[in-house]
Amino acid sequence: MGFLFGDELFDGLILDSSQFVIADFAVAAYLPYASQAQFPLGNYANIRMWYGRMETLPAWQQSAPKM
């Protein structure tokens, strides 16, 4: 199986639906540390867009670590 969030695989997966589910929060919990961890997200536009939607949620804004 390829990288779960590869742009070619990301479309239509549960983590790219119109509603957020617990899996979204579980995966997104690591992304505030992406820069420090040197995650190679530069080529994954769909991940950046998905995480951008997560960041708009008031609950996420209130609980996400301040970086």
C-alpha cells in the first residue's frame, strides 16, 4: 500500500470526506509538528488543503498546540 495521503490516493478516502470523523482528528494531531519532524508534505496539496479545513474548526483552534 502506498503512502495513505498521497494525492493520487487521498481523493475519496474517509479522511477527505465532507464531514470530519475521529480518524481525521487522530491523523491531524500529528500535523502541527510536521515542520519540526520534517514530514515531506510539500508535494501533497490535498493534505495541506485537508489540514487547512481542520484548522478552521473552532474546536481544533481551541485545542491545537500553539506552535
